[in-house]
Amino acid sequence: MPVRVLIVDDSGFFRRRIKDILDSDPRLDVIGEAKDGVEAIQRTLDLDPDIITMDIEMPVMDGITAVKEIMAKHPVPILMFSSLTTEGAQATLDAMQAGALDFLPKRLEDISGNREEALRQLRSKVFLIGAKGKSQKLHRNLKPSTARSDKSQPVSSPHKSAAPPVAQVATGQARGQYDIVTIGTSTGGPVALQEVLTKLPENFPVPIILIQHMPGSFTPAFAKRLDQLCKIHVKEGENGEELKPGWAYLAPGGKQMEVVVRKGKANLEIGDGDQSLNYRPSVDLTFNSIAKSFPGRSLAVVLTGMGADGREGARAMKSGGGTVWAQDEATCVVYGMPASIAEAGLADKILALGDVGKSLAQGFS
């Protein structure tokens, strides 16, 4: 059955545009529309959609308030449409704090320079997030006698892991073993990174590199938000900056960030990079630079996200003796990037999202 979508926006023109785009995909079915937050709540209760696309600025009730109400009354995966401005970034982060899972630029041209690619990404993101919502709903509705109790075996899965059984890292084993931690993520990443980084102690003994697929207008606000929430320091990376223990450096959106070691000091190199790369920032590119700079002394963590960015970089890190962790399928918003790691047999450890931060904190204690 197709993923059932509710579109919420005060612009009738935008609702029709999104409906036409989504309905052109046989995997998607737009079952309703709403023009403000109050109507969105009622339509959610009446229609029980698998996913909601939500505008932020609306009359009667704004999108952030509507997200909070829906999460309290009838939780449904929500994808926000946002403007690529500083104000839009702040509002979108507020919406994700309230329970929304991810966002897309409201100007579809900002998704990709290629119109067809932008439409493909929009349909894919709505489908993948909605399919996960549908699967979770089905799992909740199964009778106790038939429901699966093992969280590592979800009701339906588009991926079959080819990875061998993964080793568990004992408490304290990581201290002294790694000189740097790097985390790559995409769809669902803002919420996932917050979950992981807020578990780390102020005296975390190594620097952390963060690569999140995100527009350049969002990364300064996101880094500032994380810094306010975490015990460690979080900032947007700057070109030439020397890495320090207990600090996390977020790759600027629209740029490429690499780590280089010169005269015994690790520094960031940030620039436009190769224009042919699909992602800016690219997890693969950053992972590859760390594989060269810290052979055998690095830990990579791949969290929720579409696609396979990070797989080849993780392969380079593994070939040099580094360690790779991946988020498990059950707790991913989209099981794409971690699946590519698991299926390639690169994961030394597969963890539920709630255990990633704890394992880092315990392993480096």
C-alpha cells in the first residue's frame, strides 16, 4: 500500500504543487490537505496519515505549535518545509525540537540545481520517512501474540544486513585507542546528533568532527543550538582551526571539510572542494582525510540518513586500522547510510541511537 500523506500549508498554490509532485509517484498517496495548524491537528486525527509535510508560518496556528500538539495527541512523522534564512533555520530547529523529524527547503530549486533531481529527492524523502512511519504503526497495531519483541528485527525492511556479528567495545577500551571521533549523518541527523552529543561529558578527551547534510544557512544556528544543549563545546568549523579535546566541529553547509595533521597538530581545511561531489559537506571526503591523518587511531560513527555517503570513507578508515560504528535500523529515521556500512561488512559495532552517546561516554571514561 502507498504511503499516505497529509499536506499542511496556508498557500493553496503550494499545496497543489506538492500534491501534484507526490501523486506522480505510485508509492505515495496524498489523502488530505490543511491550511493551518488547527486544521492539521483535526485532519491528522481523522485521517491517520503515515507522514505530514508541514509549513512553519501559518495563520490561526503556526507549524511549530501544530507539531507539538500532534506529537502529544497522535504522533506522526513530520517533514517541515523551511526557508533558507537565518530565521527559517531557527524556526526549523525549533520544529525539530518539538518532534519533527527532518526538513526540506520550501523553494524546491534550493534542494538541487537540477529540477528533476530536486523532485526525486523530495519524493524519496517523503516516501522513506513515511514508510518508516507506516511500518512502526503496523508494528504497534499487531496483536501481542504476533508482534515481534526483538527491536533489531523490524516488521519490514528494504535492506538485509550482510555484516557478520559485531563486536562490543568494553567500557574504557576506547580511551587511549583513538585520537579523534567523527560522526556522519543526513536525514534525521539533527535530532540524532543532539541525542548523541548531550550524553558526552565536558571532559571528553578527544576532538569530534560532525558532518551533517545541511544548507549553509542552517549550520551556524545548528552548531549554536548544540553548544547550548551539550556539556562539550560545539561550533561550526573554521578554516585553519586547530582541533581541541572536548570540542565538536560541525562542517559548514555547502562546503567541504577535511582534517590534516602538520607538525603534530590537527587542523581543519575548509573550502569549496570538488564541484562534482554530490554532497556538500561530504562524509566520504571527511572520513578519507581522517583515514590519512589518523591511521588506526580514529573512530567513525554513521547515523541515520539517505544514500550511502560515508561508506567509502569508512572503508578507507577500516583499511588503515580504524573502527566504525553504525546506527541500527530500528532507531533510524532512514536506514540508508548505516545500512550501506552494515551491508559492506564495515561495522565493528551496531547500536541503537540511545546507546551511541552512552557507549562513547563510557568507552572514553
